[in-house]
Amino acid sequence: MIDRMNLIKNKDLEEKLRRVVNEIHPLSHRAFNDFLDLIVCDTITKGIFIRKGQQTSSEYFILEGLVRTYVESPNGKDVSLNFYPDQSILSPYKTRTKAGISTIWVEALAQTELAAIDVKALFELAAKSEEIRIFMTRVIENDLLEKSSKEIMLASMTGKEKLAFFRERFPTLENYAPHIHIASYCGITNVSLSRFRAMKSLQ
């Protein structure tokens, strides 16, 4: 369950959010402040905070922590779609919902600080601000490019190459994310992952 807090006033959190935003598309002081006015800070403990089939209405920025998105296979096993470490943006609302209902599971793998913004309010702001529209477009473009890269990885790479792809994409995540989730992201078994990790080189 999310603990809803007040609008961000903490300068440390504000600066974390600014870095996330600027990495995508730098905003002017005025545009960022308009954006910040709509933000609420959420601190969530480890566990699922958006369930498949749940109504949801926010975009999320991961300020600190680790989040995973996943689906369930027909045999009931989790299949990791993506990981979102410190200072990243959760997959956009439009790509993870249908008619306002979540099509995936979203899980915090550690205590996580989130910045959340209501989708309706964000679109109203975008209608008034070209900077915000550009920012939103680039978030969606980046998400699509990432999904495309993963599709190619799953379809064309060997198991060793898949692990190398994961390490390039998430340089430090292997040290603290559960390996069973990494294996499912890579489309390999946990046994295979352990074998590849034991190799001195993935080349």
C-alpha cells in the first residue's frame, strides 16, 4: 500500500526529481515548478504496489530504490519485464494500462521513494506547455526504444549474450536484485544464469 505524503518540499527529493527530468529533457525553471506543483512524494515498503487489474491513474518517477514490472506466464511463473533503479521513470501510463486498468504487476524490490503525478493533471499541464509535451514524448520514445532493444535481445542472443546485455543495461543491479528475476528478464533459467555468472568472461 502506498503511503501518500504531502507535496514535495524536501530540497533533496526535489533535486533528485530534477535530475530524472533533466536526463530526459531539461525544463526551464518555470516549467519545472509548474510540474513540481503537481507532484506528491510516496514512500513504499518492499512489495507489490500496483496489481494487474487494479485501477491506476498516475505516472511514477523512481527517486531512490528499485522497482520491477512483471507479468505472469500461463504456468503461473513471474516474467520480469523491466527494472527501474534510482532516478528512473516507470513505464508510461499509456503502455502499462488499458482503460485505466493496469495490465502488469509493479513491485518494489526495496524500500522506494517515488514521485507521483496524476495523469489527467499532467495532460492538462502539457496542453499549456510545449516543454512538458516534449518531455512526455521523449519519455514514451525512450520506453519504446528500450522495449525494442529487449525484444531483439530475447529473439536473437545466446544466453551469455543476454546476461551481457543485462549487465550493460543495469551495471550494478546484479549485486542486489534477486537472480531469479534477472533470469526471467533475460529469458533464461536460474540454473543457466548461475552457470553464465560463474564464467570468467561472457565474450
